[in-house]
Amino acid sequence: MRRPAVVLLIAVFVSVVIAALGYFLLVGPKKGTIDKKQKEIEATENKIQTEKNTYRDLTDIKNRSAEYESKLASLQAKIPAQPELPSLIRTIQAAADPGTGAGLPWLSFAPGEVSGATVTQGQAGASYSNYTFKMTAAGFYDDVVDLVYRMERFPRSVIIDSIGITATTGILNVTYSANLGLVQADIGARTFTFSQPVGAAEQPTQTSAPKPQSK
């Protein structure tokens, strides 16, 4: 009875040894190869997903390019690369025009000092210049307020630093009744550019003004 049991145990042991040898010699290397291929597949899938995300982002940028260009143009209009003071003067004159603007019958403009500054963000810095100017407008109080309102909403960035308002009866050597309620506004303001100043702007020529009408 013992011999068959011993033989059975030996047979089981031999089977286990053969199975282990078969695993290490046949299955083991194959499993390593499969694991390696699986990692390569995962790496390829991750790369494909990254490229898909990049393609989606580029497509979104392309589809919104007109929007980005519009925003860039708006920013460039607020702080232009060149001084463009003559253009600023014309814009202010148009805003004060008696026919199409605030309705002021007289406006003068005088460029002031130019100073530089630097805005730093992280490691990078951007230099810009402050262009100060003074202007005098005369007319009805509501029209002066309208002009200031228009200037603060110019496409180009303009900051009003000071406003002094006094009653007046004379505009361009013409005397009007005090009952009209005319005022003179002395305005101090500044604008900006990202380039260095290239020279002062020429002062505009004053033109004859129409007679203010009672309101």
C-alpha cells in the first residue's frame, strides 16, 4: 500500500516540477513580452491623446482667430506702438466739435511733458511713456461734461487727471451774456505709448467758433 502512495507522490512532484519549468521556460518570457507590449500600447495611446488635445486646441485657436485679432487690435488702439499725438488731437477735436461732438464752440490743446515708466511681470518688463497734455474748453457746462465723458471712452486710453471749471462770458474775444451760464474748463490729462517719444506734437490752429445758443 505504501509503494503506490510513494509513486503517486513522486508523480505529483514531477508534475509540479514540469509545470514550473514550463512556466518559467515558456510562459514567463511570453508574459514579459506581453507586459512590454502593453506598456508600449499605453504610451502610444497617451501620445495619441496628447496629439488629439493639441489638435483640438489649435483648431479652437484657428476658429477664434478673428476674435483674438479683434482683441489685439483693441489693445493696440488703447496703447499704440507709436506716439500718434496728431491723431489724438484730431480725435479730441472731433469729440468737441459743435456739429458732431459735444457741442463746444472752442477748444485748445497744449502738449506737456513726456516721461517713461516700466511695468514688470515676472522676469519680463515692458517700457512705456506717459504723454501729458492740457486743454481748455469753453461752452455750456453740460457740453463740457459730455466732452469729458467722450474722452474717457476713446479707443485710445486717456486718463483725466484734473478739471478746473470757472464761469466765463468771453470766448475767442467775443463777450456773451452772463445769463447764458457759459463756463471754461481747464483739463489736465495723459495718454500712453509703448515706444520712446519722438518729439512733441504741433499745437492745432484755433478756428473761429459759432455763437453759443441758449439752452
